[in-house]
Amino acid sequence: MTVSQRLFEQAQFSIAGGVNSPVRAFGSVGGSPVFFERGEGPYLYDADGRRYIDYVNTWGPAVLGHARQEVVEAVQQAAAKGLSFGAPTEIEIRMAELLKELVPSLELVRMVNSGTEATMSALRVARGYTGRDKILKFEGCYHGHADPLLVKAGSGALTLGVPSSAGVPAAATADTLTAVYNDLDSVREAFNELGDQIAAVIVEPVAGNMNCIPPAPGFLEGLRALCDQYGSVLIFDEVMSGFRAALGGAQARYNVKPDLTCLGKVVGGGMPVGAFGGRREIMEQLAPLGPVYQAGTLSGNPLAMAAGLTTLQLLSEPGVFEALESRTHKLAEGLRMAAAKAGVSVVVNEVGSMFGLFFTNEVTVSSYRQVVASDTDAFKRFFHAMLEAGVYLAPSAFEAGFVSTAHDAEAIDYTLAAAEKAFSALNG
Ligand code: PMP
């Protein structure tokens, strides 16, 4: 028995399911989850002392790799001055100013503690601003685990085959409409019927919770036009795509401006952080300016701000994002070539520093329907072969992969050599 296996057994006595977030449990790929002890650059080291090249990157935040020295030092320096004040600090202004610079649609922002809080708060302010109740989301998109959003959700909800969750009262989702990602007709239908009641459309502008699905040409523009036509708030949930699809997020990459944006993951550089923001007149609805209540004891926490701000500063240095994107492209191209060599049919999607691998005979993968039809059994076997070789992929066929600036040529080459063997074994 490995140390990880022993720890997992022990964990199950005191932690529900042995994990603090469901996908970590390896439920859909089988086997026992790996327990990690430390990370450094592109590598993670497990409790048995084994090294892995990490493409989970803490589900996105570790865009500079693990334990980047400048980030760790910034947190250490902040910690020495006190962990939390529950009162304003200057670093919160610097964070807000940098966010506005990198994502110009953010006229005003609020920091929160997770992506879930960001989307929950953005919905509330959108409803408060419009005076309407209904929201529209897309099948396969995940926006955290707030009740009204746990309808046809992606990520763990998709992985575990529970499109909705027990414990969510019907009343909490009664105003949640769903449409089909990359299918504007399905959105038009909803607007035709109920457009004057729709407060907001919330969308992952690059879907990353049904693996990685880029927006079809015209999809985001179409959402923008429908929201304008009906006076609904367009919310881009860029918790995952922010600072990943492009430095300025998917909205910069595809040049579509949302009314509100949700951020998380990279914005905290590995600390528990989220943010939401957007048009001034909407954000001015928030207390203490307006009637929409939203708050947080630890929001804008100085350690979290130090980690996030330093991460964003380093990521926005000239050439850094471009290099990250070209490394991701090298990985994606290499995976396509390795699969072709082994005679395995795959599609590899890539957007900025996100990627997605699908075992499928389709030529492209751009819909939820295609994602769920992909060969999850082949993924499972590929996942375990890669894990065995020391490459840590997300333990689910429905999660996107992430590359960091620390993934150098050596790490990518090692990954591709391992992938070639793993693909070949699938045919063996
Ligand atoms: N929105 C999106 C697009 C996400 O990917 C996630 C997390 N994977 C969330 C919201 C929720 O964020 P958190 O897990 O920090 O609550």
C-alpha cells in the first residue's frame, strides 16, 4: 500500500468522502487519489516522494507554476504584518486598479473569496439592477455550487452524473433557464418566450467545465446582441478563462464586452479569492451605495491580495503570456501528433493556456453533446497510464487542462514522450 492509499483510507474516517471537493476523489477514473506534499514549478511531489508534471495546476490558479518565489515571498511579507483586518487596506486598491487595467470592462470591482461567491453575487446584483428574477445558463457550464446555478452543471456535477444536486429546493432553481452552449437558436427561443423576465445570461465564454470548448464564431456576439435587445445583463464567468484564455480573458480574445465579469482562480494566485465587477451603474447597486447586499469577513484579505497581485504582475510582464500560449500550443500539437502516430483518434482543443483532450472520432468538438459522447473509458486508461508515467492530468474526462509558465521544454517533451506510450498502450 502506498502512503497516498493509506492517507486516503484514513481521510475517509474524518472527511466526507476523504476529500474536500468531490472530483479530487478519482470517482470517475477509479483508483485512489494521490496525496501531495509539495509543488515546485511544473512539478508536484506526492506523499510517497514521486514526482509528477502537473496539468491541473490547482484547477487553474497556478499559472506561474507552484511555489513561485516572488509570490511566496509576497505572502510571507504580508503574513508578517497580520493575517486579516476586516477593514480596508491599500493593496486592495492596487489589486482593483490592476484588474481594471487588464480587464477594461471592469469599471468597479468587488473582491470575494471564491468563484462560487463571485457568480452568486454577480447574479444578485444583476437581478437587483434589472428588477427581474430569471437567469439563463448553459448545459455543461459550471458556475460554482450556489443553489440557483446547480442546474445542468458541468465539472464535478457532470463527472458524477448528477446534473442537479439533492438538497436544492425546487424554488431555488425555478427561475433558472438553460440553453445549449454554442447554439444561439436555443438562446433565442428562451428570449422569445421570456425575454422581458430574464435578468441575466451567465456563460463561461470559454467553457472549461465540460472539458475545454471554445465559443463558436458569433456565439458570444449573439449573446451580447440578445442581452442588449432585451435589457438583460450579460455575465461572463471568467473564473477559469480569466488571465488564461488571454491576459485580458476571453472577452479580450473574442472582443465581446460583458456587463459583468466573474473572476477567481488565477486572480488569487493559489489563495482563496474571487472577484466580480463590471459596469459602474450596475455595481453601484451594491451596499453601501445601493440596495443589493453583498459582504465578506475575509474579502480582500491581505495575504490573498499579495499572492494574487504578485501573480498578475508577473503574468502581465511583456512576452510572458505569449510564451505561455506558445507552450500550450506545442503541447496540444504534440498530443495530436502522438495520438496520430499511435493510431488513436483524438481532438485536442486549446485556448490560450487551457487545453482539452477528447477521445472521439469527431473532427472537432464544440458541443456538450459531443463531450458526453466521447470515450470516457479510453480517457480513464490514458489517465492512469500518464499518472503511472509521472504526469498528473485532471482525474476526469470533463475537466480542462492548464499549462503554467513553469512548464518548460523539458516538462513538455517529457509529457509528450509519456503520451505517445500511453496512446500506443490504448491500442495494445
Ligand atoms: N465558475 C467557473 C467557470 C469555474 O470553473 C469554477 C470552479 N471550477 C467556479 C465558478 C467556482 O469557483 P470556486 O470553486 O472557487 O468556488
